Amino acid sequence: MSVPSGGPRPSARHRRKQSPVIAVVLVAIGMVILFGAGYGLSRIIQGSGSSDAGGTSTPTDGSATSAVPEPQPCVTVTVTPGAGLPSPAQVTSNVYNATDRAGLAASTAEELQVRGFLIGVIDNDPLAKTITTVAEIRHGPSGEQAARLMSFYIPGAELVDDGRKDATIDTVLGAAYTSIAPQSEVDTALAAPSPSPSGPGCSPSAAPSSDSVAPSGESASPAAS
């Protein structure tokens, strides 16, 4: 004997109507899942690419150019040539004659003494050099300023650092020498302002070229020339 069911059973037609709806829902859910997975994967790939690019990119904070030194300033200032030079009374000079003109060293030493210089040895050039220019003023490091002062009294003289230890200088008269400059011209030249580059960005000025010579010796007897 059959037992009646507890309720009406859905017909086959009704079940067929529900199947497409469920399929559509499942497809939609699957698409959402696939889209989410693809989007997440793309973000992961992009993040990895950005990290690689960041590791090799050129810094933009200026560190790449920090090693390049900035230009240093160089300005032109007005200086007085005589500033910082000693007075003639503070300078001891030997006077030597490198010419064949007799008495040239003696007469020049006398004139320099009148101008206030202290005179040491008067003699022929102990190095026996042939000097075709006006004069050589030989000095050591401690006598450089004294030599510069003497160059105002003998314009055209060449300064020669011979490495001597004391502050004395040698005034060695050459073939082109004529006379000591008038004191008025010396004073004007010492006081005349002149432009001079100053600052860490300025190129060092070239030092006068000269041949190094050995320190001159001293002679006990005055020369006749």
C-alpha cells in the first residue's frame, strides 16, 4: 500500500525552470572570482616591477650631483702695492755689478743708502753672471717683501728666489741698468691703487719665471767697479 507524501512534489517542468537561473548565478559568481583573482595578480606584478625600477632609478634628491663642487667666488678688489712692504730702513741689500762699467755698484749703493737702505757688501757679481736686463734682485723666502720694495726703486728688475735663509737681498746691476728711479716716481708707484683678483675661485697668478741660483757669497773687500 503506498503512503501519500507530506506535500506536493515539484514537477519536472518547474525544476527545469530553476536550473537556468542557478547556472547564471554560478557563472556570475565564477566571473567575479576570476576578475578578482586577475586584478590581484596584476597588482602583484605591477608592485614587483615598481620595486625593480625604484632600485635602478636615478636619485632625484640631488645626491647624484652632490659630488660636483659649486663654483667658488672670485672678486676684484683694489689694493695698494706698497701695503705690507717694509721701509727702506728695514732692508739690507748687497750691491753687485754684473757689467763692465767701473764704479757702478759703488755709486748705486751710495744712492740707495741716501734713500734709506742699509748697504752690505759692494762688489762685482760673485756668480759672474751675464745679465742683459736691468737687474736681478736675489732673495730668500724671508726677504721676498724687501726684494719687492727694491723693485720699485729699480723698475724692470727681475726677482730671483735663491733660497737663502736670511732676509738680506742682493741687488745685481745688469747691462740695461741706468739709474735709481726718482723718489717721486717710487712714491707714486707704491701708492697707486691697482685691481687684484681675490677669492677662493680665482686662479693663482703665475709667478715670475727665473732660474734658481745658489746663494751669493760675501766679499770682504769693496770692488773698484
